Amino acid sequence: MNLRSMNGIRRRDRTMVFRLSQDEYESLLAATSESGGRSISDFIRTAVLATVESGLDHKSTPGRLRELEQRVRKLETAYLGLLKEGA
């Protein structure tokens, strides 16, 4: 159910809590400032929802990189095979 206030903005009535190291917190502060975000909360909400809405799976970045490397290797092999056939 999308409850909206009288001004048409979706009401946010849920809270998420997670812990950060001091370095992680400072990185988020810097990223929020660099992006022009209003607050860390707004910055994190936007980033998380963008990830969810983009339909990305929840694999780790190293896992995604390994998968991309494998796909590139397959493409290189196929390309070299085509070159040999044409030579």
C-alpha cells in the first residue's frame, strides 16, 4: 500500500539500522557532500533504491567481475576462432 500524505509525497514510516566503521562513515559523508545530497540518509536511500530498481542481482562485486572476465575470455576465443577461419 502506498500511503501518501496530503502533499502527494510517499510517507516514510520504516527505519533501517546498520553499523559502520568510522572509515565507512567518513566515506559516506564525503560521497554525500560530493553528490550534493541533502543528508546521509537521503544519499543511502537513493543509492539502495537505485540498485533495487535496476534489477541487479545481489552478487558481490568480485563475483560480478569474475563473471565478466569469463565472458570476455569466451568472446576473445570466439573472435580469434573467426579470425583463423577467415585467414
